[in-house]
Amino acid sequence: MRLPVSRPVNHLRFLLLITLVVTLNGCASPRRSNIVTRNLPYRTVRVMDYQGHLVADWVAEGHVWRHGKGYRFRAMERLSGGKIPTRTRYPYGRKVIVDGVNIIVTPCDKPEWLQIQDGY
């Protein structure tokens, strides 16, 4: 048998839920502008074919991890190779796994467009 819940208890639950949502609203944001994730390292991940031609050039935010024969990371920008190179930007990041013949990972600075977007 279920006991009836009084109205003040229902209002209290609702008030606690609203307080929790308002408090965690800024914490649940995918932006990188908080104090914990502000100074992440940036890396350039260059993928080339057997002849040394550029397949893709990635800018990774955070650490780059080994994944089988390739790497996994959070991509912020991609420059595709070929006759018509295309630059793609991911302002909120994109989880990527790359695999290729020649992969070179080097440290780099934060891209200028991200510095402008983050406001510092």
C-alpha cells in the first residue's frame, strides 16, 4: 500500500530539482573555457601515405592515445590533402580514430581561431 505524499513534499522535490539544474548548468557545458580544461596541450597529427603525400593534418586538443595501429584523440581542426585541400573546424571537438601508414604526432600551439573564440 502506498502512502499519499503531501503537497509540501512535492514542492520541495521540485525546488531541489530546479536548484540542481541551475547549479550544474555551467558544469555540463562542453566548452573548454573553464579553469580545469583551460590549458590543455595541443598536438598536430599528420597522416601521410607511402609516398609522403598528405592524407590529413589534424589539430588535437588534449592527449593523443595509441589505438591499435593508429591514434585516437579529440580533433579541433582537419586539413585534408589532395588537389583541393579542405579545412574543417570542429569548435566543440570531435572524437576521432585515425589509422595510416605514416603518422607523425608533434606538439603545437592552440589555433588562433580557438583563442579568439574562447576570449583569451
